[in-house]
Amino acid sequence: MADRPRFGPAGIPPSFKEMKASLFDIPRLLKEENLDAFEYQAVRWGMKPQIKQKDAELFGLKSKENDILLSLHASYFINLCGDKETIIASKKRLIACALASKWMNAQPVVFHVGYYGERNPKEAFEICLNVLKEVIEEMKSLDINVKLGPETMGKISQFGSLDEIISLCENLDNIQPVIDWAHLHARDRGRFKTIDDYRKVLIEIENRLGSNELKNLHCHFTKIEFTDKGEKCHHTLDEKDYGPDFEMLAEVIKEFNLSPVIISESPILDVDAIKMKEILMRKFKN
Ligand SMILES: [Zn+2]
């Protein structure tokens, strides 16, 4: 839970990789950049954690020492509304990521819920809801007490409209929405044009999930290019041809006095995280 607006990259920034920084150096390097959040990328993981428990714990400790709030992005190979075998494997993948999150003290466990495939959205919703109930029960029995974070998705073939994500959260415990603003923008082919378009999303979350959930929102932000099918690719903050606009989001964060975690998914991860932080800080000063 964030005590103030926090910013950080989705994964290890390119410049850290160039200097061959170890995982345990990342929190200090982020702090030196004046950042205070990090989303660990477990996006290629299978059914077991691909980090040793002692390494995950040490990484968690280093993050705490440097005041870096951790979340974890779960495997891309999760589809909770696939066929039976896919669902069984997806549950294992999600639980493996949740276990590693527990070791690191990272939350939420951000995940992509799945693809509609042949199903209509209502059928897909019922299946995802039931599978998630089972996952949450199993996590309880394994003493894994971390929040899951289903993400709003950018392609119309993917489960994850704003309404679907909020509805899951209304129906489950230990779960929080992950608002990927770029994905919402792409999914609805240019949804965010005015400040009011941002405001509407926040009001919807507050009305349905309460002000606490709104205050500590977990967000992804980048600029995005889209086609009729939704998301195409990510762009940097400086590219004027693409939306959504971070200035407007910063405006409503100030208006609602929120303390979100904002994870930069821009191609230049940390550089744009710093830029967004500066934009928001300027708003709060005015
Ligand atoms: Zn994602």
C-alpha cells in the first residue's frame, strides 16, 4: 500500500542492464534515481517460481531498506478462461507467482486474466470468477497472503474491460484492480481525450470498490498505439502523436488526492517514470 504517490519501472531498466547490475543492486539504483516502486517481471515463468526463496527474500529486504515498494507481474502464460488443461496450468502458474511474491513481500500479483476465445464475455466472466475463487482458496491453504491484481487489458480479444476487472474485485476477497491506462485507451480506441474521461474511471472505481481502493490504486502507464483490435505497441512519453496524456492523469490524481503506485511500461522504463513523477510533483506544488 502506498503512503504517497510512488513511481517505478516495469522490470529492470536498460541502463541498469548495461552496467550489469545484479538483482540486489536494483533497489539502490532506483533510489538513486529518486524512484520508489518496482514491478518484478515474472512474465516468462512456468508452474514453479524461477527465483530461489533466499534470493527473493534478500531482494525483498534490499527493496525495503531502499524504500522501494514491490509488486510482481505474473506469467503471460495465464489464461483463466481457456480449456480445462490450460486452466489447470494457469492456476499453478498464478500460485507460483503468488508464492514468490510472498517471499519478496511484493503485491499485488499483477496478472492478465485471459482470452475470451469462443466464449461470450458473460460466460468468460463466470469461469474466471470461479477459477479465481479456487486460486484464492488454495492460496489460503498454502498460507500465501498476498493480493492478486487483475489488469485492464488492451486488446478486445482479451478479458479485462474496466467493468470486468471491477466486477471481479466486487466478487472476491484479497484482490485489487490494476488499472493500465494505456490498455483502457487502446481497448476503447482513444478513450482518454479530456480530464473528465479520466475522472469517470476514478469515480467508477470509488463508487463500486470504495475510496480506500481508489486512494491506493495500482496503475500502469505508457503511451500506446492502437488499431481496430486494440493495443499495438508502447511509446515513450515524449511522442506527441500518441495518448493517453499523463498531464491529465496527474491532474485528477491531485484533485482526488490519491496515493497511487504508477508503474512505467514505456520503452524507456525508468526515464519516463522519473518524468511522470516530476509532472505530478509540479502539479502538487501549484
Ligand atoms: Zn500486464
